[in-house]
Amino acid sequence: MSGWVCIVDDDASVRRSLANLLRSAGFDTLLFGSGEELLASPQARQAGCVLLDLKMPGLTGLQVQGELARLGWRLPVICMSAHWDDAALEASMRKGAVACLGKPFNEDVLLRAVEAALVLNLP
């Protein structure tokens, strides 16, 4: 599997924790504190998938998903949120999320979601 896993979360401790877990499982990561940072990154365009927090200052996760689609970036997105509701789940899935994880989530669930998302992005 190729490409980085982009982690987009406004909480630095969450970014670090997810990066450490993914690196220990053999994945390369790129960290972003906002959706705007992700969208401005040339490296992100070559990512394998995106772990995307839905509730962030600035662009929300749903808005970032919309921008990714508008820009033609074909990155599998795994949404995550501590503030989950059915409307957010349905909206993120309609925008093409391959998985939606409620924080806190089990490490194995995350790793399986990332592996599945990366397979979707193979050439």
C-alpha cells in the first residue's frame, strides 16, 4: 500500500496519538491542524487516505469533504468525531466517507478502516 495517511484534527494531542499509533503499525503520516492546511498541502494530494475530524474551527470536516470533491482529489476519507449524531453521519457518508468513527475508538477499528481506505486508493 502506498501513500501517506493524512491526519486532520485541531487537537494536537489527538494528531500525535493517532500518528504514533499509525507509525507503529507501519504507516507514514502527515499531520494537519485544520482543513485549510490539508487543502493547501501539495503532499496531501498524493496521500493514500485522510483521517478527518468533523468538528474543527474554520472549515468543518464536511466542508473539507466538499472541497476535496470540488477539487477532484480522489482521497478516501475516514471521518471521526467526538460529537457524533445521525445527521453528521449521514452527511459525511453522502459526501463519500468510507468510514465514520466516533471518538474514542478502538485501535483495531481504526487500523482496519485505514487499511480498507488505502486499498480503495490503489492504482
